[in-house]
Amino acid sequence: MQDPFGHRISYLRVSITDRCNERCTYCMPRELQEWLPREGILSFEETLRLVRVASRLGVRKVRVTGGEPLTRRNVLSFCAELCRIPGIDDVGFSTNGTLLAREASPGVPMASALHAAGVRTVNVSLDTLDRDAYRLTTGRDLLPEALAGINSAIAAGFELIKLNCVLMRGRNEEQLAPLVEYAGARGLLLRFIELMPVSTSEVLSDANFLPIRETQRLLEARYGSLVPEPHFRTNGPATYFQLPGRAQRIGFIGAMTNLHFCESCNKLRLTCDGKLRPCLGSYLEFDILSVMRAGATDAELERFFLDVVERKPEQHDFRGNYQTNRKMVAIGG
Ligand code: SAM
Ligand code: SF4
């Protein structure tokens, strides 16, 4: 699948729930805390059918997300089915990590069960190692559980574990070096993410925004000049740098300040209530659930995907006066 701007689509981000056991201020603002009705959520069978259709159109990578995907029942059998779909050769999982160490079955932590199901990479959100700051950002005092979850993921033997840190001035710029050290000591790939306007909240103010460039300057003051690695990519929009004198790479996801951010976009998103979104930072979304439940054939669903790709914008609208039509937790980050 290719859009009119030359974006080649090979990656589907699949949200399986808008529910979460945390309340991150930038994702689920207090004024918008309500769940979607259950009957409007895609069943796993419906989601799997849509992924099969997408795989026939060239999608090779799927990332399962939410909300917190580990809060949904039967997520393991869903992941196992997903990994068996012909053509899907890379299944990743995004999580806040707090449930990864929980037992999926006696003696088997969720992280190991996900790995056994065929999931290759996990992305774990970790904005800070300071327990108070973690509680303030996520609304829950679950830093020990998140760290235990990361340990479980390491023990499970995933191919790659990424740590995602959303940058917020006054909240975690003191945490840059501790996070770098934490990731470096464990062989985890740390990425810093600029705050995006995907919720409606006082959190998304200019005062809270910490740009990538400034983050890099803060890191360089401590570690020396970062060495760009323009050819290293992990299927997404992050740019990577090597820390001088160390075998450690760190990534930056600058959706707001990187003017080339959208050029290599290869992604579509499927929300848990069955909307196909051609872009995170655009109002556009198309209701594939209703079409499917009205009896569409696979060929018609394929056409639907192609029509959505045809409407993919050249770039996101975040730099304009963008007001989201959904909070992040209901899009699927
Ligand atoms: N619950 C899982 C988690 O926290 O990783 C998966 C869903 S979460 C919506 C996916 C990613 O989106 C997380 O890394 C989170 O930090 C990021 N995110 C949420 N709101 C954001 C925002 N306003 N700006 C930038 N990243 C955001
Ligand atoms: Fe939940 Fe993840 Fe959103 Fe935080 S970022 S509220 S953990 S979905």
C-alpha cells in the first residue's frame, strides 16, 4: 500500500482497549476519564480478521497497544493468533509494564507468556525512576511494579526491549541521566518522546513542553557530543544517536520539532472501537467496524484499507492549532 505522498504502509498499530490501570496526565486527562461502551469494541476475532486483510495488502509489522493492553482478558491467546497470521513477521507490544511480572499461569510471568506467544519486542513506558514523580505523572504509585515488569521482560528474553520516556519540563528533565544509566546497565533501548497534543489538558501547555533539541543539549552537557546514527532505524520515526565512549544508543521521537518526522511514516492505526486512522495527528478516522458488521467481504475490507491509505495526509497537524478528537488512550499510542 502506498499513499499519494509516497508513504509505503507496512505497519499497523492495533489498540485492543481504551482502558488502563494508570492515569497518565498527558494521555488520559481527568476531564475525559470515561470508557467506550463494550459492544462498540472490536472482538479479538474481528481484529484478527482485519489484520489478516491488512497482511494481504503488505502489512508486515503489528504492534499491540491501548490503553493498557494487559488489562484485556485473553490477550495471550490473541497475541498467539496474531503471530500466526501469514505475512505478519514482527509483533510488538506496548505496555506500561506494571502487569508484566504478574503470573499469567502458575510460575509463569506475563512477560514470559507473551514471549512464548511469539511477541518479539516490548516497549515499556518509563518517564522517571523517581517514585513521587512517577505517581504524579501516572496517577498511580506503581513504579515498583513497572520496574519488576521490566525485569520480567529482560528475563523472558525478548529480542528488543525499548523504554519510552515522554519528556515534560519540570517533571523529568532531572531524570535524563538516571534513565540513561538504568537503560545502559540493562541493555535496553531508551527513547525520549516529545509531548504531543493528543489529549485536552492543562498538561499540554507550552511551559511543560521540553523539546528534543534541549534534551540533547542537557545530555551532551553530561556525556559529551552525541554521535548521530542516521542509518539505524527500528521501524518507526525515532532518530538514534550513540553516547560517546559507550556501546549505548538512545533514540529521540520529536513529532513536534522534527520537520522531517512524517517523511518515512509507514503506519496505520486501528482503534479498539474499529476506526482506521491514517495518522495519529489528524482528525481523520474511518469506521471499519460498522462496515464489517454490516457484512463486508474481505475484498470490500481490502478496498476500505486502500481508500484510507489514499487519504493519508502528507504530515500531521500537530504544529497547527490542533485540538484532538480523541484522547491518546482511546487512539492507541
Ligand atoms: N499503556 C501503554 C503504555 O503506556 O506504554 C500503551 C499505550 S500508551 C498510549 C503508548 C505510548 O504513548 C506510551 O509510550 C505513552 O507514553 C505515549 N503517550 C501517551 N500520551 C502521549 C502524549 N500526549 N505525548 C507523547 N506520547 C504520549
Ligand atoms: Fe495508560 Fe499508557 Fe496512557 Fe499511561 S500512557 S494512561 S499507561 S495508556
